[in-house]
Amino acid sequence: SVSVVRENGNKVTLSQLGRNFDPWRDALRTAMSNMLTHTQTVLKQADASLSPIALRKAAQIFKEGKAVSKTETDALAPTLWPALERTLCADREFKTNYEFLKNLSLPEKICAGFKRGLGQAGDYLFVLVPLAASNAAAFETAGLDANRPDGKKESRATYFFRLAGHAQYNELTARQDRDRAADSFIKTFNTCMSAVNFRRAPVFLSDEQLLQPRYEKYRFAAAVIPELAVLRGLFIGRVIHAENWKARVAELIKFAEARGPARWPGDEAEAEPDEEPASQNTTGG
């Protein structure tokens, strides 16, 4: 048998593989090694000053799809976080939005990570920004090829999630309690987004939209994948990148503070009929 222990403590054990045991074990080791090598490549591209030892340590932490906090990153390598910010902010639209969110944030709780796009889409970086005065965190992405030579812009959106249930969060009056709520949310986000492979459509589609025949696979997924149900329960809304983005974000935050667990009714855009081909053209989901 082979057991794999996830960072959240869950263990997956596969047994009774028979003659397939050795090939499967070797394939798993190769896949894990390739992922580690790819992570090192992404991090090295962002911060060329990383020593080989620091690079290996950082790659062990920055697993694909994992949001890693600024505090944890600074403890690994002081130069890495500024380098990640520079890489992200090479996209001018991202830079404007990120600086706005950063001013509203718990700075040491901001997280960054990277993910391979679905289908043939390229890698992209992302940030997860817990907000200081709100029960909310913003999820924002930037493609590593954001400044494309053909000048084409990718369509993206900013996604907002509650750090905790509305009533639960309102009972947390001390700053340290709200900091712990942010830490707990980050762990939940990592587990749940990994479970759905960062597909955003099954998260943001409304219950009414899931009843449409073309979203049948997402409706079934929401019924059988506990992590997807958690994300849908914490999801507040998304704000499409446009000229009025800042005003819409402020509107969403105000709505979330007043309306409890309700979803923000703004920017209820439809997903593409099939998210995987669509994601070849956009890092925003």
C-alpha cells in the first residue's frame, strides 16, 4: 500500500494494486519530483537571487495551488515576497487592484501562490488578501504572461469569500481572534480550492444557474464534494475588472457587512458552458 498525507492531516491510502504497485509508486514519485522542479523554476524566475538551498526550501512550501502567507515567506527568504510582488505587479491592471486591496488588508496575512491553468492555459500567480476591517478575503490572479506582445488583455475578476460565518465572525471582537479566523480561512481555502482544482465557475454560479442543463456537472459536484459546498457557503461575490472596479468592490464589502450570509447580487455573469476550454483564454476562471 501507499499512503499520502496531505497538509491538512487527511491521509489517502491506496492498496491492492498487485502487479501495478511498482509502476504506480514510481509514477507518483516522478510526478511529485516534476512538480517540485516546476515550482523551483517559477520561484527562480520571480527571484533570481535565491540560493539553491533557499530555493529548495521555498519550493517545499510553495506547492502548486497553495496560498503561502507573507509572514511564512519572509521567514524562508526575505527577498522572495518583494520579488513575487514585482512579478505580479508587472501587470498594470493587477498592480492598481492589488495596491487598493493591500491598503484594506491585514498585511502580514496576505498570501501568494501559483497555479497551472486548466487545459492549455499557462501558469498564473495569485494573491489571497484577508481584509482588515471586514469579514472578507479577496482572491486575485495574474498570468505570468500578462504583458503579452500581441497586446491582448485577459478577462479577469476578483473573487471575495467570508473568513467565517457571519454570526461567528461578529462574535470575534479581539484582534487576535480575528487574526486566527484569517489563518483558519487560509487553511480552508487551500484545502477546498485544491479539491476543485481552482475551478471558479462551480463556486460562483448561483443555485438557480446550477439548475440549467449545461451546468449539470457542477450541480452534481456541489452535491458530492464537501469542499465545494464549503466554498459556495463562504463565497460573497465577484467583481469583474472594469473602470468602476473600486466602487464595485466597496459596494460588495458594504453589502457583505450588512446582509450576513447573503450573496452579493452584482456582477452575476454567466460562466462559459465548458470552463476548461474557456480557461485557455483567461486566467480568471
